[in-house]
Amino acid sequence: MKGFSYAVDAMPMRWCLSMLILGLAPLPSRAHNLGADFKQVGERIEVEAFFSDNTPARQARVQILDGEKNILGTATTDNQGKCWLPAPNPGQYQLLVNAGDGHRKELMMTIVGTLPVAPDADPATPGNSPLSFGGREEFTRFPWERVAVGCGVIALVGAAWWWSRRAAS
């Protein structure tokens, strides 16, 4: 074909290139985040450490720190990601879980008493089981809302691009 020329519109190319760069930009990831939960049962603290894929954090180091960062207790989680520590005196403490490779979780913990608790005691009663975290089920569930928002954003950007191309024609 004589006289045929192919012209490339630069605007969509720039837009596509910028979207590609933005899409490949490094973003924080929760692919394998560490979660932890604890409860006070009488004179001990029961700790459970787990990853966001619902696997237990085996051999994770667990420490209780006071306000001046002094270590009051240390334990290591078992194959189910659980361990027990003696409860310190009533007050505010920090629970530090370190599973290695940068997997670290810090939780604030309030000890309300260390009196022995009967096995049939109501866990909702203060001092029997004050939970500090939303729980394992919430932490490890699939983030459907985030997926839906992401798909919605992609659809809106695509529709805006399509509309701008249609209006330009």
C-alpha cells in the first residue's frame, strides 16, 4: 500500500505506560503476615501465634515487656503456635511475638489480676479471659472487600479510558 502511514496517538501510550509502572510499583504486602492472640487464664497468659494463611507460627519467641522494656517472661511456641507464660502483676504490658524473618507482632496487654480461676469460670468475666485482638478467624479470613474494591477501581479506570476514547472519536 503506497502512501499508508501508521500514526500512534501518544496520549494513550503514556497513559498505558504510567498504569503499567504504577501497577508494578512495590507496595506493602500482607502475603504472610504474623498475627497473635492472648488471653489471661488465672495466673498465666496463653498466647497463640499464627500467620495470615492460618498456619501456626512454630518456634516463635514470645516475650512480655514492662513499660521500661524490661523482659518479664519469655517462652517459645509449640507446633500448634501456642505457649504459656506466668502472668505478671496487674498493669499494662507489651506482648512481643517474633517468628523470625521479619515476622513480628506487638500487642498491648492489660493484666487485671492473677487470682486462680475456676475451670468452669465465665471467660467473659474480667480477669478470666480479656482478649486483646480481633481473633484468629478475622485475621486469617480472605479479604473479599479489598478484592471487590480493587476490581471496582480497575473497572472505573477502564470505563473512564473507554469513555475518553469514545468522546475523542
